[in-house]
Amino acid sequence: MENFEKRIEVNSKVLVGKPVIKGTRISIELIVKLVAQGWTEKEIIKEYPSLTKDDICAALLYAEKIVEQEEIHLLVAR
């Protein structure tokens, strides 16, 4: 999906600045959590009818980009 970022917004006045699907209060965190719990795309859209397949895809791509940028620092015991 090109330009998935256009579907996501971060606004300090919406859910304390958590990333959400633009125009909603549905967080990226919630969408990723539902997918991780085994919810299907169809089930998510039924429960949250303002979402689209592209919104769900954008949420997962956003999460992937966040994890991709994560840095791991190993601590060595002395």
C-alpha cells in the first residue's frame, strides 16, 4: 500500500497523542492487538464499521515500520 501514512494521524488532543486512523479514535495499537488475537479483517470491520481494509493494512504497515526502526542494545553483565 502506497502512502499508508496518509491514513494515520498523531494528535495530542486525540487519545493522548497515540497514533490513530485519521478521523477516528481507533488506535493503531487496538488494530494490531485485534489482529494478534486472531480477529479477521471482516470481524474488525464489523465491530468498527468506520474502518476499511486499507485502514487495517495501514495500521499493520505502521507497526512494521516502528519495529523496523527499533534498536536493540544488549547489556553485558560484568
